[in-house]
Amino acid sequence: MVWMAATEVVYAKSFTGWLTCLEAGLPFYRNSLIATMVFLPVILFAFNYMTKKKVEITLA
């Protein structure tokens, strides 16, 4: 979306420009993968714990 919707010309509107844009985003993708690997097990464990114990979530 950055490559398509950029208002200023940062990357060329070609296949080469698209690959350059993807390459520039790799450091941010690494952080996203690390966050997924950390938080996904926590969320899945909490969900399994709540469904196994039949814990009801109620609003106060």
C-alpha cells in the first residue's frame, strides 16, 4: 500500500520500485514476526485456559 498510495514519488511505479519498497520494509516485518512469536502463545494459552475452565467473562 505504501508503494501504491504514496503521494510523493518515493519509489518508481514499476516492478523494480515495488521490490525496492518491499526491501525497505523488511526491518519492520522482522519486528512484527518477533511480536507474533511472543504474543501468540500467550494469547492461545489464555484462551485454552479460559475455555477449559469454563470461565465466564462478565462486565462489572
